[in-house]
Amino acid sequence: MIRIDDKFYDRAVMQTMSRRAAAAVGVADHGLSFAVRMSDTADYLSLLLAIREAGASALPIHPSTPHAAARRLATDFGCHRLVTDGFAVEQLGAAGPGPGGLLQTTSGTTGEPKRIIRTWSEIDREIESYVATFHAPETMSPVVACPVTHSYGLICGVFVALRRGQVPHVVGTGNPKYLIARLRDTTRPLLYSSPAMLHAVARLLPEGETICAAMTSGTVLPETWLATIRARTTHLFQQYGCSEAGCVAINPDLTASGDMGLPLPHHRVEAGDDAQPREIVVHTGDRTIRTADLGYTRPDGMLVFVARLDDTINVSGLNVYPKEVEDVVMAMPGVTDAVAFRRLDPFAGERVALAFSAEHDVSPAALREWCIQNLAAHQVPIETVRLARLPRQANGKINRREIAALHAAGRLELSAEDIVA
């Protein structure tokens, strides 16, 4: 059974819908790949389940994607057919059959997006490892308030719940007030969502009200966000992964934002130690995946994230990890969000620059003094830019390289002032 917003679909209904979807788009044709861009979540999930059952391939595309962009993406992937609302089918190509699985693109926040495929057998192995290792949700009701066109919502939210014999509740709106209402009418809800949505829900909850459990993923929580969410959540979980490997580690009790969790047993993870962090490398099956994340493993097995390798700022030979700067800035009263990024400097090679938003006036002098008091000299931003809102993605990620490039070109939109310290 699946619940989508306020409507329930039992097993028999979903099986019937999947058979009809399969017949409508020709899933039975051997070895085809389908790009799927559908606005009706029930139709979309019924087709995805049919594609998975048949061992075909699926490229989920967010329904807000314009048709022309969806067609380009499908063509770039070599998909045979593009399926849109009403199970309308557009023939794209006649390439040979490929391995059945989930087609995905990486986020592109740290470089050009990559096209990858994860076979259904790899995904099944991830689901079995996830269920066998992470027992806390067994008595909880999963509420999936993130896109099911993304592997986090689809695999860890929907597929894992179905494997446990639970009823996943997929919430299709981004309205945190509606989500709070759904959480209130759910017994022991476990909310799968983005850091930004979790933060919004935590801030909107009335004083004294909490939710049973929440899972965060996608990007590291700023420490101020973590404190807010932690105070309003009985159980707070975090999972870490990448598009190529799926979920890599799960933290069953999140108290420090960089603590990604204990690696799932079907992976072998290499990292540095706290004295010398190194790139996190994941060995899964016969593949080795270099994550471009800098981290280390504690003696208790906890995998700790430090920074993205290409986000690290080298100031006269000293490494600056952006999150350390951001956490300090966001602890300043009035500051609501912050992102530190690289700015080229003729003397130091690189220096720290900062974009931030604030709920009331924060003077340049006050912000600089706060940074001087709480950061090492090489960490203090040489330049700050105040924006009305930082350009974060739905999952909370931000592209620091894009921010730096826009700023260098003088195209970073300002709502207040550009301040040179």
C-alpha cells in the first residue's frame, strides 16, 4: 500500500495500475530505457514499479522540467522512449538494449553532472543492507516529503518502506504547514526530507511540540539548523551517500552535523583519520568510487565529513574548510544563512569570501568583528556579499564554484551591499 497526499492505494490497486502503465508504454519490449516525466505521483510510481519489475531502465525526471529540457536529457542518456503525463510516449531512438536499472545524473554542485546507471540488483543489495542494518524505523511510519524522482526519496523513502512492509506516505507539496498537519495525523512519523524543509518545519512548530523522527540527507546541516531541528525532534537521523553508490552510511543519533554515520555492510569505505583527513573512497561490488569528499573514520567506526575537496580554500598554504566559517557566521544573531567560497588573491593565492543573508540589518563592521573574534586570521572573509536569499537547491546544496564564478564576473545579484573589508 502507498499513500500519496490524502489518497491510499492498496496493493491490488497499485498492481493493476502498474500493469496498465506497462502496457501503455511497452515495458515488455526487451531491454528498453524509459525517461519518465510525469506530474501525477501515483502514475509515476506505478510505472517505475513496472519498469523495475520488468528489469528495464528508468530515467526519472522532475515534473517541473520543461518538455524540451526533458527530451534533451532523455536523448543524452540514449533513452528509447520519453513518457509524459497520461502515459504519452515519444519515440527517441533505436539503440541496443542495456542493463536494467536506474539512470541518474549527479548534482553538478562540484563539477559537470555525470550520467550514471545503477542496476536494479545493485539497488536491491542497497535496500537489503539498509533494512538489515538500520532498525530504528521499523516501528515508525515513513513520510516522504522530498522528490521521489531522486534516489533518496525513491529508494530510501519508498522502496525501503515497501521492503519493510510499511505504507510510505508521499507528500507532494513543499508547504511546511501542510506537512506539519500530515505529521500530526500520523502515528510515530519518520520524516524523510531535505535540510531546508526540516529547518522550516522545526521553526514553525509551536512551542513544546515535537515530531517523532526525521532523516536528513543531501548536504551537511549548518550547526544552527542542527540545533533547531534537534530541539524539535525526538529521533534525528542522517544518511550519507552519492549517486554512484547510493546510501553509504547512516547515523542513528545525529548530534554533530559532520558525523555521517556507520557505513552499510555491503560497502567498504576508506578515509583518513582526524589528524589527516583524506578523500572518502567507497568500494562497492567490483567498483571503486572516489567521492571527492574529504573525511576521516573515528575509532568507533563513525565516518566524519570535513569538506568537499574542491571547496577547500588554500590561504597561503593553510586550508580553510568553508563549513567552519559558515557555522561561525550563522551563529551571529540576525544572520540566517551563509556560504563561504574561494576568491583569488594576488598575495595569498586564495582568500575566503562570503555570501550571507540576514533577517535584520547586520553591519559590515559588526560581521567582521564577529569573524575576527571567532575565527583564525586566515579564515576571516576578506569580502562579504549580502543577498536576500542564498541560491540553495531543494536538497539544501549550494554550488560554491558557481557562486565564486558569478561573483568574479560581477553578476552575483545583490539585495543590499557589496562590502570589501
